[in-house]
Amino acid sequence: MILSTICCRGGSKGVPNKNIRLLAGKPLIVHTIEQANRCKLINDLIISTDDQVIGNIAKEAGAKVPFYRPDYLSNDSASKWHVFIHALEFYENQYGVKVDYLVDLDVTVPLKTSNDIDKAIQLALDNPMADVVITGYEPERNPYFNMMEITEEGFARIVKIPEKPIVCRQDAPTVYGLSPAAYVVKRDALYKYEHWSKAKCMISPMPRNRAIDIDTMLDFEFIEFLMTKGNL
């Protein structure tokens, strides 16, 4: 049984009312609800929010809002891992079913497609030894080639120091930037690990242009521009 969650808190510091701000004529959250509903591998979808306005908009879009998230899971310091567990346990108790995989979809990646989501789920199903599958993209910068960190002495050095200096970016090992487009988590992993980074993870690649994550108003405007111009 594959349960999808969309976890949205009320308010936003970077973009005011980000989760319900209109993007191409629809509240941001609605884009992800529609993507989830088009997925072939998702059995059910619920919204985890502390905000009644978000909840009402989600319901109008046809999504289930079976609860409102408690305060201790709605502050800036709350771990999303615990939010996942809360949603899963509520769902299992409410509907009397056992969930095998939880698939969290972040509304801040509105250019993802249902195929991107299904691809990540299928990768998890095809690799039962993996605990978590995360969508990711090949970034513009590579820690083996053109990313540096500052040492305790105040000097800069390559983040990942190879045995032999890499002079061409194409020769550097492939790395991925994580995108919260989809997190596919095996049920047992939620209880076995305190955080996804401790689990056995796999990456489901997606194109960079569909993995853009809204964190600032500039990100929002850029995505709106891409949607308007059709350059996806």
C-alpha cells in the first residue's frame, strides 16, 4: 500500500503564504495534488497541515485532510521525519490499513510530473533493499571540481579531494543535488532510523528544470516565467 502525503505548514518567511499563493492561476498546493492524483502507483493521498485555510483549499481540490497537525509538529524546529510518522500512524489507525511505503511530495517543486513521482516509486519497488528513494538532479557545481570549503586555518580547498586533480568537469564523479519533489520511504525505515540520511538511499534522477525548488520570491517568479513561456 503506497500512501502519499503533502505536508504544508501555514505561513512562510521566504515567500508570504507560499503554499497557497497563486501560480499560473492555481494555489501552489493544488499543482501537487493534481500531480499525485495522476500517478499510477499511489493508492491514496492525504494532506498534513496545521492551517485551516490550506486544508480548505486542499479539500476543494479533492484531497483528504483527515487531521490538523498538532503544534509540536508545526514549528520551525519540527523534524519532517516525525511529521511522516504522525501522518502514517493516524492514517493506519483511521482507515485500518498497513502502509508499505510513504511518498512525500513537496509543493515547492511545482514543475515535477506524475512520471517523475512514479519513477521514484518504481525504483523503490524494484530495489527492496533501499530504505529511501529521493528525487535528485545533476547540479551546476561539483564538490570534486568547483566547490570549496574553508578550513580552520582560513584557507579554501576543494570539498572532495580526489587522488588526482580533476581538470575537466566531465571527469568528476557524478553527484546529485536533492530535490524534495518526491521522498519515497519504506515504512520500517521510519522507525529504524532517526533521519533519512542514516538510511540506505537511492537517487531517482529528474531534469534540472523540473527540480527547481521555491525558496524565494525570485524562484517563484522564475517558475511562473517558465510555465508561462512553456520552456519546461
